[in-house]
Amino acid sequence: MTLILGIESSCDEVAAAVVADGHRVLSHALASQAEDFAQWGGVVPEIAARGHVAALPGLVAEALDQAGTDLTAIDAVAVAAWPGLLGSLLCGFTCASMIAVRRGLPLLTVDHVEAHLAAVHLERDQVPYPLVALVASGGHSHFYRCSAPGEAELLGGTIDDAAGEAFDKAAATLELGYPGGPAIDRRAEHGDPRALDLPRSLLHHDDLRLSFAGLKTALLYAVRGPRGRDPLRLDEQGINDACASFQAAVVDCLAGKLIRAARACGVSTIAVGGGVACNRGLRRRLSEDATAHGLTLLLPRPEHCADNAAMIAALGHRHLRAGRIAPPHCTPLPTGAAGPRRR
């Protein structure tokens, strides 16, 4: 049995996990600062980094304790090294590096986006490749053709905002607070998705581009009126309807383009990762579409879709088996893209 200690700190949440053999999650400990950032309406990088520094030692100890083990039994340390907020990445990277050096363990540097793709391995013995996957989160909404764990080719994605960012901005327009995605998901369950006529930008274009900037603007105009005039007077049901309409538009675009990507690549398996993959409307729609098109859908558990350390350890296990050990001079990078860019 191979035990990997995974550490994730790329943005506003920080986590540690122990994963056995690349798929069996023995423990996961997470600290979120979402409540702290609600008053700011979003992530404040410096505050996030300070929170990570304070939380990491306890999280590592908690993850080891949950797994019923200690550092003497760990075979390697995996850490999210790119992309992300530099200050946040440095916190996790420094912690992982110090553990690896002190214990003489291999250090495995992991691409955060590729880790979201590898989350489909968690609690699964086998995953059929090749497959087409969508990573949808606060900073990413892209499609990839995956031939193996950690081997992803970028197919297309958003040309402006990510789906998660769009949810957050929509929630701000509707005064639902931060983070916006979960709030819209909850309210959408009780709303009418046809209440507002909102655009599905690029949905019928024969490519894999996404765009959510126009959708955000359309919601803003619908709620506040053009130039702030003649705003809608939204009661509780009206807010539910607005959430359902906005969510339906995002889901139509994500699901429609994922099916198109699968057809273009001739694969029979699709997968989704990233925080937006927790959205219940998206999960239902993808399940329906996969059945209708004869595709196998791989959906990680919701706790493995949002940023987590188990996915970092899962991909780290594949790096360890392939001999991809981080060199001594390795440093985290705030920018970096999963998969080779299209020409």
C-alpha cells in the first residue's frame, strides 16, 4: 500500500489528506475562510495566505490522525504548485517541502487543474481512458481530452469569465452574499428556470468556446433595469426564479458543450471536476444527457469536486509511479495551464 500525503492551498481554502494507492481516501481535513470573506464579497489574497499559515500544521496533524497513521508511514508528499494565488500556493508548498526534506520523502508537485481531472479516481478502482472532461470552478471553465491521469489536452473553454465567477457575480447582483454558487443552487431548487429570458452565449456555435460575461450583464439589466432605471421588485419567489433562470443558462452551456466535445473526440466517457460540479442542477442535467447519448458519466463526490487535498494526493500517486519527482529548485507558479495549448 502506498500512502500519499496531499496538501492543497491554491486559493481561499486549505486542506490536507491521506490517500492510499491513488484512490482510497483515508482522511481529509479542510479549513475554509468563506465566512471571513463574505464581508469582502470575495477572496482577499493576503488574508487567505495568513489563514493558511495558521491552519496548516493542525490540518496535517488532523489528516494523519484520521488516517490512523503518522509521517513514518507516508511514502511521498504531494502539493498543489500551480496555478493559483502565489501567497496561498507558497504556504502549502513550503509546508510540503519541509515535511519532505525532514522525512527524506519524495516531493510531488501537482497541477491544481489536472488534480480536478484526477478526482474521478477517488473511490474508484478503475477509470476508462480516453475521456473528455470539464473543469468548472471559480477560475476555470475548460474542456480537456484526457488520455491518462495528468495527460490532458486543452480543447477549449471560456473566453472571459469562469462559471464559478459568474455565479458569484450573479449572487452579488441578487444580494445573496458570498460564496454565490451554493446560494444560487439552493434558491434555484425553488424557482422557475423559464422566468427570465437570459442568453446562452456561443451555445450554438460549432466550437468549444464558452462565454458568461453577457449572461451576467443580462441578469444585471433584468434586475436593475437599463442604466439603473425601472428595476424589478423581486420578492422571495422572484429571487428564486432569477436564480433558477441564471443557473439554467449556465448549465445549458456547460452541458451542451461537454456533449459536443465528447462527440468531436469520439469518446464514450465524460467527467466533470471543480467546485461548480457540486451544483445539483448541473449534475442532474449531465446525468440525463449522458443517458440520452449513451455516454458513461464520471462524477466525483461533491466533497471531491471543490478544492480538496485528496485529489492532489490522487494525482501525486500517478506522478510517483511515473517517477516525476520535483527537483530541489522547484518553486510554485501562480500561472500555469493544464494540458498542452491548442495551436
